[in-house]
Amino acid sequence: MRIVTDHTVVPPRTVLEESSVFDSLSIELRVPPHAWIHRDVLMELAGDSVDAEWLDELGSMVDYARSKGWVDAHGRLRAHVTIAPDEMAAQPGSRTD
């Protein structure tokens, strides 16, 4: 069996595929290669790190992104989506197979 969670559609959906296959079980995550985030969200997440120098660096990053076409009509920046490995899976004694 395979559980598929698809985040490339809106709203995301989860389905069970190969429901009659009982000799394996997996979860497949389908994620887009990029996500869009507004600079205001970055500023909010940065919290106390925001100062004049930080704002200058953010402005430079936005200008560069804009020059590459990575800023949309709403002012959101395109960000790469990465999936980090589960740290618990690498712990001794954990079962990953």
C-alpha cells in the first residue's frame, strides 16, 4: 500500500493507492519544488533580528530575486522547497526499514 499526500494541488489531498498490496507500506509526499512567501512574513519571522542592516540585506535579496523573475505580482518571493530528513530515524535503535 502507498499513502500519497499531494501538496501540488489546492487543497492538498491524501489518498490510498495500491490498497490491495499488503507486502509493502509507504508514504509518498508530493511537494512543489518552490513556494511563495511575502517579504512581510520574512520580517515577522526574523523578529528581533530586523535592524537597518538586515533590512538593507533583505532589500538586496528582493532586488536580485526580482531581476531573475522570482518575485510575483503580489510581491512574494519564490523559495526552494526542501524536505529535511527525520533526525529520529537516524537514532540508534530506531527502526527505519
